Amino acid sequence: MDTTEGSTTTVTDPRPRPKRRRRLVIAAVVLVVAAAATSFVWWGNPRMGEGGLIGPGEGMSWANDGVTNTRMVVRGRHAATVTATFSVRNDGHLPFTLHGLDVDTFEWLSHQQVTFEPGIPGFNGSATAQKQVTLAPEEEATVHWSLTMTCQPPMDGNSFTIEFLRFRISWLGIATTRDLPLEQPITFIGDNEAPSVPAC
């Protein structure tokens, strides 16, 4: 403030104070970093797609609508273990690792198991089944799915369907789950015949 005889003049410095400027710079940096992290997570988020391989195995058959196969069917309990084969594909931009199924608490589904083979049959004939597999972008792996039937509770004429498989995966050290919708789901149908599989 400058004072002269008979008048008072106030001079205001138009420049921001250093502390305020520092806060503005820090806030801008935080916003840029948060936006970049969000974009990276969106871009790198694991995306799992169904591959080109699918087929029923032991104790299972196809059901179709007269034109195409619509689902895999298990009728009753006439096999100790029912099996199917799928393939999964990494549709994302970063590698991720499949660690197996995140099994549902529903009693029937708690006996599911999977093993993996890198690639798909016919393209990697020397591959052996593994408990986990890492997929780079656009790579596929074969999934050998099985469900033990010997200790399952009775179905009492009911039916239920598995429409997706929930996998435990990890990427960048982060553990999470991803669902694989089944284009041809697995349907279990109870029947009135005595099961040929011994109970527990």
C-alpha cells in the first residue's frame, strides 16, 4: 500500500501467489494421472471370448432344433464324470492368466473342474493339460471341463442349465474373475431311470 499526503492508493499484485500456483499445478497433475490410469485400465481390461472349439464329451450329447446344435445335454446320471471341451480367446490388449473356475456355491456345480492346453487340438499336438495357462492377445487355449456325477444329490426329475463358466484370472498382478458365456449351454435333465453310477 502506497500512501501520499492527502490520498491513499492500494496496489494489488495481479500475479497469483506461489502457494496457490503450486496447488493448481498439483491438481492438474493429479487429474492427468487419474485420467491416464482410467484409460489404461479400460484399454487393458481383460476380455475373454469363446473360441471356435466346442464339443460334448463323456455322458453328454447334442440337442438341436433340426437345423443346428443348440446345446449339450446330460440325461440322468449314467456316467461317473461328464466332460466337454471348449476354447477361450484373449480378446483384450494385455496378457492374462487363467487359474481355473470360480465355482458356484450351488451344490451341483461345486464339483466342476477344468484343465487347460495352450492352443487348440490339431495345432499344438504335443501340449499337455495344465492347471493354468497364460494367453497373449488373440491367443486361444483349450478348456477341458468335467463334472463328477458320483456324489451328486438326486435331481428328482428337475433340470438346470450352465449358461456360462466363471474363471479366476490374473493380470498385472490383479486377481479377478471373468465370465465366459456358452453359446451352446450345458443342460442337465433328470430322468426316472435308476442311475448306473453308484452313489457316494
